[in-house]
Amino acid sequence: MSHRRNPSQSLNAVRRARELQELAESEVDVLVVGLGVTGAGVALDAASRGLTVAAIDAHDLAFGTSRWSSKLVHGGLRYLAKGDVGIARESAVERGLLMTRIAPHLVRPLPMLLPAAAGVSKSMIHLARAGMAAGDLLRLTAGTPRGVLPKPRRLSAVEARAIVPALEPQGLRGGLLSWDGQLCDDARLVTGLARAAAGHGARIITRCRAVSKNQLRDELTGSSFDIKARVVINATGIWAASLAPSLSLRPSRGSHLVLHKSVLNGLSAGLTVPVPGSTSRYVFALPQHDERVYVGITDDPVDGPLPDVPVAPEQDVDFLLSVLNSVLHRPVRRDEVLGTFAGLRPLLAAPGASADLSRRHAVVSEDGMVTIVGGKLTTYRRMAEHAVNAAVKLAKLPASGCVTKSLALPGAGPSNVDAPARLAARYGSEAPLVAAMGTEEVAPGVTTGELQWAVRHEGALDESDLLDRRTRAGLVLADREAALPFARSLFS
């Protein structure tokens, strides 16, 4: 089987320079500000409707919140528990589309175990079991095949420890096994969306800042120019109020830990641990493709200035370890934490704690600009559709209807490719092309071919783009330092 790359989907420095010049000299229907998952989704939606599109970001693809998620594509179980059936079903539908049509190479089924440990009450298990049954009904109504997401079921204590060997056996009564979607990497989803948008003619330009709705600045040269756009879509997430000051957001911080899988004696399923005193909050331990485990997530309000790159405070590390260790035979020590990361969610302001704020999204149209804010990674496509609908109406644009339900991202072809399994899990049908560029590891789980591919086809402009977003070597300092020399050599 031959494996071909669509040249129109390639992002690189040469294309960026050309399209930046074109943008300064012409008018576009839509200017998208922000290239996280929502902005990239908006760019794809608008371009696939036949509109002329430019999408910019002051930094890089997936620079903000979109790369700091738990990498889960949730089916909406948490929202169902709160009685929000609408957003729960929307989440289940969008999860199904990602797993079967849009990005089956990036999103795959993940078994999730909730252990009936000594410290987990019988009432919590009964509540969770009812929730899982309701979640499976959502899967059915969303049209996701049973072969994609198997039926939840009860496990014995022996079965529970077989998939999570690190569990404390004393008092273990078994567990509940359910299934959800897991992204191999959230930043890869954003990159795929941006490349797909480029394939439909969108100009994807990173390192370009919106000084105002009408003026842009090239962050590489410092030069500014006026932009002519019939409508602007503000998709800057937690920074949305910088362009739309009337918005009221209440960011919350979600922190994660990075562990090596060996610390948990291997892990073949996600581990779900109830937070003591809560009926709807959990800490997850999620196995990754690169022998890492991510542990999260916190949900704490953030006050004051918003940092470009949030950090996980020590109290978050302590909290996550405390909850995780409550079900383990051998507690994970602080010195076994390889790294941490944190993201800020752009939640809509409302009374009460941030954990209770709505994850619904809002579309606000005013002064020739549409702002899309709130929501969550799983429902990015619906958010993009609503934002473009509003933009089309506001600017009276000649656009067709939304078609993104059926648009597959680059790499979403046949899964039986002739390439290393790890590359196939990240690049899908494009994996042989990546492998052909080099398979030597420069850090655990990062190859020379991946870094070269990112420069030539994924718009990476410096070593930070390569190590912190196109790959995730930057999550562990030692891995980043190991890969840095080769990454730098690609720009010398």
C-alpha cells in the first residue's frame, strides 16, 4: 500500500512567510484569533464551508489550555450525574464522531477501573454503577458502536488487580470497569485540525499577534500591519477578554503529575479514584503510550494575572498524591514524580466554586466580532460550528452549511500501516512517512523522524514547538535535555 502526504496540508516556515505577506495585502472573510483546539476547529469549519480564512496565534498551535488536558475524550458522564442531559449527550455524540470518523487514529478506547477499595463506600459504588449504565445508554443513543466502546461491567478483586497491580489488596471488594475515549496527545489533535484547515485553503499563521481586531503584529520580525476581515472570531480561551473586555470568565487550574508506569507496577487501564467527601470528583491515573502515567486533575479557581504557561503548585501535587495513594498498596513518593503540568480552563463566571461552573460554551456577537468561550475539548467541533454560524449571520457571508462531522483529519486512513506501533498510534496512515525520515530515538518515545516531520509539515518554528507541543518530551526535564541538541540542529 502506498502512503501519500497531501502537500496542501503541510505547514512550514516557507508557507507561513508567503501567507503572512498575502494576508497583509488582501481581505479575508474570517480572521480566527487563537489556534487552540477551538480556534483550529473554527478555521477548519469556516474554510470547509468555502470561506476565505486566516487563523493566527501569538505563540504556536496548542500553546495554551489545549495541550494541558487529561487527554480524555469524555462521554459526558459527569454532566449526566448533575442532570445536564443536553451537554452529556452532546459530549457522547462528539466522542463517537472523533473515534469513528474524524480522528480514529488519535482517539482510542481506554478501559477505566473504579476500585471498590476499603475507603470507597458501597453507596459510591452503587452510584457509580448507575452512572455507568446511564453512560452506556448515552453511547447507544449517540450511535457509537459497541465494538468501539465495550459494555461496562463489575470485576472481582482478582480481576481488578490484574489490570491495576498496584492496588491495595486488603479490603478490596472488586471494581467497576467502564470505557471512554483517550487522545494519544491533545496537541496532536490541534495540529491535525490546523493541517486539515490548511488543506481547505485556510492560512494558518503562528507567531502572529492580534494587537487589536484590525491590526496584527508578526512576532518574529516585530512588524505590524492592518488586517482586512469581514468578521473576526475570537477563540483565545482564557485570554478572550483581551479582545472582548465585556466577558466575565472565571479560570480554574487543572494540575497533573507525570509518573513512570513502573511506579504503579504497570498499568493496563485508567484508574479512577473518588475524591473523599465528593460524589462527582475523581483523580485519574491514565497510562500513556510512552511508558508514562498522567495523574490528575485538580479544579481550583485562579485569581490575578494569567500566566502564558501555568505551573502546578506544590499543594496540588500533595492533593493528587494523597488521593491516588488512598487505594495503592505502596504509596507513590514525591521524588517519583517525573514532572508536572497545569492548564487553565476558560470557564464562564458564575456563583460558587469553579468545580460547579458550567462547561457549556457561549457565543457572543458584538462590534463585528464573534467570541467563542467556555466548553471543553470533547465538544470543540460543535463550538466551532456555532461560532461560524454566528459569524456567517453577523457578516452575511455566503457560506454553505457545516460539513465537519464527516471530515477526517490527516492520518485517519487505514490503521494497518507498515510502521512502528508507537508512530502508528500518533500519526495513523502517515506513520510510514514519518518513519522514513528516521527512527532513532533522541529521547524516550521521540524519534529524529518525528522532529523532522514537524518542521517540514506541522509548522514547528523552533525547538520549543518541537519538544513542548509536536512531541511531549518537554514534560520531563531529562527527556527535553536529551532531545534538545538534535532539535536545535534542525534550525541551524
